[in-house]
Amino acid sequence: MIGALTLAARLVLAAVFAVAGAAKLRDRRGTRQAAREFGAPERLAGLVGLILPLAELTVAGLLLVPGTVLVGEAGALALLLLFSAAIGIALARGRAPDCHCFGRLHSAPASWRTLVRNGLLAAVAALALSASLARPDRSVFGWVGGLEPAEILALAVAAVAIVLLAAGGAALLSLLRSYGKVLVRLEQVEAALREAGIGVDTGELPAGLEPGSPAPTFELSAVTGDAVSLGALLARDRPLMLVFTSPSCEPCKSLLPTAAEWQRGRGDELTIAFASSGAPADVRAEAEELGLQDVLVDEDLGLYSAFRANGTPSAVLVTPDGTIGSWVASGSDSIQQLLDQVLGPDAEVEQGLPLGTKAPALELRSLEGETVSLASLRGRDALLLFWNPACGFCRAMHEDLVAWESSANGVTPRLVIVSSGEEQSTRAEGFRSLVLLDDGFAAGSALGVQGTPMAVLLDAEGRVASSVAAGAEAVLSIASTRRSEPGTAASTLEALRPRS
């Protein structure tokens, strides 16, 4: 009975790894994209996208050969644990990249269900490995002693490959964690230098096609079902900004509400079109929810690759004559700068509502499951901090914010976190203050906020008492503001008005 179950487990594992490896090899482009979204550096994404499917196919083969099943079971367990660790780290950071587990056969954003599925498969591999080692004729030394020289050589090569893969995976995860921290610090330094009027030369090679070269022609299906070509978009006789996004990209979710405002407010000067790499149903749902126009489905990343885009969100400008008008702008800030360059200073969106404006009537769900209206926050100044656990700048100020939160004494404004991230990752932040969930960024859009971390102060009467504070320093500065006359909202409003 045990032998039959072990054999069935091997066959299931072999089938899973064979299908997954073959599907990934057939969709190398998608596999590279998945590696990038899980955090692999651009230079290593291609290598990771090749090694993983080859390792899966190798394990599948080892599981089917009587002399190497033990190595195959160990390799299957090691790979599943490695995959689970990568997914778990991504989910813990509030990210849900497309797992691309079975290539184009089945691909969906990573979730805790993905982690559970991998855990079940890992349990199957562990049970099969335990059963193989428990057999009297399958002790490790006895089994190795019965191998032919060629089988011993194959075993050694496979063992070295599995060890190197596991060690490389662990080293890569450690490198990515350190790399992320360095990037956040560099972004803060560069932002501080730019605010001081000092130009920053990053030394990075520009991404994308060279400006002035012909733009790649294309024709893709829009979420409306119509075929849309480059020529049709340029026929409107205005520049085209092509924005590359993905439904599983957290920075994209923060940018898209603002991009929808760009389309509505500046669409007569600039055509803004989106090329999304998600599944058609997901792309359509996102476009309908935000009211986006000109949304193209780039499921196989063909357009993304043709324009040599660099991550999501990113954008490139195409001039009305069909030539490339800019290098690829990567990230929300760079896309905003590209928009300003095209439309001039007047295109910069004024952030925030006028001082004294009554806060919009909105209701949001708290982490405790209660419905909280902004109107119920009256009676004391409230600082609405717009947050996303997946935002690098939020991550950089998290410790300082928690420290300020624990030292608040009732004189400073009441902190209210408005999170656009996933509920579980938001809960893991450990805030003591009231936390409201706003995954559609409705509150941010209503208050003129464009990203995270940003904050708006409401006075005790529920009126806007500050312009939008952007970045850790500005947010913490407002958070630490003391009212000149406790209980008098007008004093706070007056203290925050710009002086001439």
C-alpha cells in the first residue's frame, strides 16, 4: 500500500514539474517578466527564467528513473520550498506578482492560495522522500552502493546542481533585500538633492529605444474588444504617451487613479494609452473600475518588449509623426516628470483641496470591520496618512512613524492611516492608530492626493487644514504640529496657511 502511494506521489510530482517546466520554457518572455516582478534584478531575470524551468524538467526526469527517484524527491522538495519562500516574502511585503507557475497554461497573481498549493505539494514530496528512505533496501548508503558508475556520476551532478540552486536562491533573496534597502536610501538622497536644486546624474544607461527612431508599429485588442493600432492612436494629431502597467503591480495601482485624471483633464493635448500585461478579464475590470480609456491588452508582453520597457509602471512618448519622443520613464515620479516635460508646467496637477474645504463624505472599512465615515473624525484634528505597505518610501518611514505614534500625547493631531494595500499586509504593519482600507484609492482621489506616503490634515470641524504633504519629512512635520490653542481648529488652520 505504502509503495503504491509513494509511486502515485512521484507520478503527480513528475507531472506537475514537467508541465510547469515545459510551459515556462515555451514562454520565456513571460517567465523573465515574472522573475522581474518577484524582484530579480534586470540583468539576472533572463538567467533565472532559464534555470528554473530546466531545474523543474530535471526533477521531473529524476522522479521517473528508478535509480534516481531519491534525488528527484529531494530536488522536488527543495524547489517547492524555494518557490514558497519567494512567494511568502512577496506577500509579506504586500506584493502580489503574477506567479506564472504554468506559463501561459495558467498564470495568476500570487496569493496565499498559491502558497498553500505549494505547501501541499511540498508535503507530498516530503512524504515520498521519507517513504523512500524508510525502505530497508532504500537506505542512503545501500542505495548509493547499488548504483552503476554512470548513475553515481548522474547523482553527483544532480546533487551539486540542487545545492547550487538552493544556495543561489538563498543568496539572491538576501541580495534582493539589501538591494531594496539601498534603492530606497538612494531615492531619498536624490529627492533631497533635487529639492535643494542640485542636479543628480544617476549614471544609469537610458532604457528604451533611442529618441528619433521609428516607433514599432502594433495592433492590439483593447478592453472594449476593438483592434487598436499605433496609427489610430496617432491619427488624433497629438503626442502619444504609452504607459506599461500590470494588474498585479502595486505601484501601478497607486498611479492609475492619477493617470485617469490625466486622461480626463489633459486628453485634448496628449493621448494617454495603457498597455497592460495582465489577463484580459483582469485588465478589463481594472479599466472599468477607474474609468480608463485606450487600454490595450498586452498579455504576452510583445509591445512591452518591442519598446524595450523597463518594469511597470513605465512610459514612453511617441510623437505625432510616429517617432520615439523619449527614453522609457520608469516609475511614477519619472512618468509624472515626462508628462510635465510634454505639456509644460501648467500640466502639473495642483495637489489637495483648497484650505477650509469641507472633507468629502466618504465611508471606509476599518481593519476591525467597522464602517467609518470621515465626518465621524470631527472633534479633534485628524491627519489622514495615505499608505501602501508595498510603497518603498512608506517602508523607509515605517519605523519613524511607529515611534512617533507610540509617543503621541493627545496634543498632536489624531493619526488615521488610509491604506490602499492588501488587508493582510496592512494589518502586519502593527499600527496602533485607526486604520482604514481604501484599495480603490477613492479617498485619496477625492482629497487630491496622488500617491503614498502623503497626508492631509483635517481640523476638528472636518475641514481641510493643510495642503497635501508628500514624503516622510513633510508628513512627520505635520504629524508633530501642536495646536496653539488646544480644541480650537481655526488656530491649526491659520498656522498652516502659507505666509507671504
